[in-house]
Amino acid sequence: MAGEDGALVGIAVVGRPVARALQDVLTMEVTRLCTDGEANGCSMLYGAARRAAVAKGYRRGLTYILASETGASLRAAGWRFLWRVAGRSWDTPSRPRTDKHPTEDKVAYGWGDWPAAGDLAA
């Protein structure tokens, strides 16, 4: 996304869902979104990602935010709350890791036609 002077002020990275259970060729996921603080920048990027996905034939989309975030930008772009995800560490005895990411709970937001929660794992 470019500002009035043409300088880059925000970017959204969109791809297939990270979770294997959601990789159904109908679902897109915003995996990263960043702005320099441009007013309404996040909402504009989420809206643009949705419009581009619909134009390419996707039927639904999702993204995850930290539970401590409000989700206002997502709601302003027409996305809705889907579910909560418990935060966790990737550190395990068989593969020790240093956490460089927030381990707090996450919240999933999405748009489109979502199946019932029990059908997602099928």
C-alpha cells in the first residue's frame, strides 16, 4: 500500500493457510500485515486482501491476531471473530527452541463461508 506521496506505508502477505486442516484450495490466510501507522492502513489492507482473494475464486479467508489486540481493523474491513487458539511454545524436549514469538493466546478472524467448527478437522 502506498501513501499519498507514493512511499510504501503498508504490506499484507497472503497465502494458503498454515494449518494443514485448512488447506482446501478455497481458503486464504493473511500471514503477515504491517504498516508504518498510516491511518486506517490495516483496515485497507485487510479489505484489499479480501477483494483480491474473492477475485481469484477463494470462498473464505482468515488471519490470527493476539488475544490482547482489539480486532477493530478486522471488523472495520468486514471480517468477523471465528475462534480462539491457546498460546503455546514451540520448545519441546525432542527439539529445543528459543521462543521469539508471543506465546499468548491468539484469536482467529475471517470472512466468507466457514463450516461448523467440528467439520474443520475432518
